[in-house]
Amino acid sequence: MLKRVQHDVAVEAQSLSQRIYIRPISFVPGPQSVEGHAVPLAGGMVYAREFAVIVREGGKTVRREITAAATIGEVLSSLPGELASAGEEQWTNLRLRHPPLECGMRTVRLDQPQVMGILNVTPDSFSDGGAFLDNPEAGKAHASAMLEAGAAIIDIGGESTRPGAPATWEGDEKDRVLPAVEYCAAMGAAISVDTRRAGVLEAALAAGAHVANDVSALRHDPRSVELAARAGCPVVLMHAPGEGDDLHADADYENVVFDVFDWLAARRDAAIASGISRSKIILDPGVGFGKSLAENLALINALPLFHALGQPILLGGSRKRMVGALSNEAEVEKRLGGSVALAIAGMNAGVQILRVHDVFETVQARNVWRGLRDAALTDFGDLPE
């Protein structure tokens, strides 16, 4: 079982003796293909027709019922009061349309998949570490190319979070991140800063960043929650089992999908209780952080479930070890195909933000995917004779 004793908010989330989960399990190209009996997940371009209503108690599934959108109300009304209420909330969340992210002069719509391009300004990241650290011209050119290729957001990180990476001193992280924020801001980019330190976040926001992307879900630095609430900026809360410097530690799951779902629900609620607007919260299941290959695959296959949390979803699978593990241990620079495959899996699950290294290829895949989705809305008329 995930060690919730380390996460007080997660303990509170377990107050119900039984817990409910609504997982979309069958999909159609468009609602007209089933005469309107499908719903768009999170108001997007993915249509779900059938749902598994799952009730768990003591780490075990005690009830699982398959239902269609038209009959899910009957299933939920047959449950005890608190479970029924929780189920109704999840059902509402699954259909919730998310407002766009306002990032300075840029507006990032969340009714379609958006691509977040990665700009590492670190000496030791697992991919492209050092390439842009002491070469601002190279970093500027890379950011410009990502924007030209269609990146909606540039995510700037000054600390490697790969397994075994040493912690970075806050002063060094600022020295790495702030110049990159400044030259990206000069381009008019929507900017996310990948940091778990409040001092770095505060300086980056002052320099022109718009989004806080915290791999510790605002747990690492106690000042971060208050700062994010005061700034009113969008915040990405990512699941990681470890605390302190090693986010990959203490991984012990009963069921990785439900454990991560509960954990993210608890972090969402803690952020809201601390003054962060719910409309500003984005959730990331943390693929690759303290999870085995089998656990990562389970999370990706279950991504549609996470819309029941009622927040936009970010997926970061680009070039990660799971791609290598599934392709004869391919080196990082040879993981493009697998990374695009994971991005498409995210699109098919209705994920709103895809955090990637290879922006051009991912945007191209997204555009073809969207073309197919758009065409599917009109291709069920009478066939020509």
C-alpha cells in the first residue's frame, strides 16, 4: 500500500470505508456513431460510451458494474448515500469543460491536446542534459524552434529529477532558469517553470513565467503553496511517492492506478484548501517516478479514469526509460517512435497537455490525430451509391 502515513492529506482522503471510481472503458469516434449515446471526456475530442463503476474496500474491488452513459444515473442511485454523492461528483467531473490557461498574452485552450516543449538547462538531465546550460544562444534557438513547431508552452527546468540525481542548490537553479525564462518571455512564449523550490518559482514568475510545474506536488518546499495561491498562477501537481530529495523512493502500491488517483485527489484538495483556485490546478500521474514498467503501463492504460478528478491532465512520457525497456533498451536519443506512441495514447485518453522533447514530431502526430477526429464527426452519413 502506498505509504500514506507520509502524506497527511492522503490519510484524510481515506475517510470513507468504501471508495468509488468511474473509469471510461469504451470509446467511439463521435457521438453520432452511437446515436448520441456517448459523452466527450472533459469537453474534448474523445467520446466515451461505456463506463465501469468500481467500488473498492480494504484494497479490494467489491463491486464492478458496466454501464452506458444513459444508464449510469440508475447505477449511482443504487449506491449508499456517500458513495452515490462521490460517484455523481466524478460523473460530473468526467464531462467538465475546462477553461483555457491564461499565460500572459497567450491563451492555451484545453478542449484539444496541447504540446508542452521541454527546455532543460541542467548539466545532468537524462535527455539533453548540458546542451543548453551554458549556451544561451543554443537554448534560445531551441525554444524558438519549439514555438515555431507548435508548442503551446515551454517548460523550463534547472534541476534533473531522474533517479539518483543529486539535489540542486537553489541559487544554482535560479542561475540556470532565469536567463532561459527571460529569453523565452522576450519571444512572447507561454512559460512553465519546472521547480519544487518556492524561491526559484517566485523569481521565475517575476521574470515572466506563467505556470508552476512542481514534481513534488507542492510538498517539497512549504512556502510553495502560499506563493502559488498568492500569485494565482496555474499549478501542475505531479504524483511521486517519495519525499525529500528522492522523489522515486518509498514506492509501494496496492493498486497503482487507484493509489495514484487517491493521492492526486488528496493533493488537489490540499491545494484548494490552501487558497489555490481549482480552475488553476492541473494533475500529472507521474509516469516514470517511482513506478515499474508494469505500473507505468497500467497508468497509461487507465488515463481516462483521471478525468474523474475534474482537472486537466498532463502526461510526461517523452523519452523515458519505459520506452527503452519496450524497445531493446534503446538509448535516449533513439526513443522518438515510442515517445510519439505514448503521446498518441494520451491523446486517445483525452489528455490535455503532452510534455515532450520532440515538439515537431508530436505536433505533427497531434494534427493528424485531430484531422481524423474532426473527420469522424461528419463521416457517418449515407454512403454514396
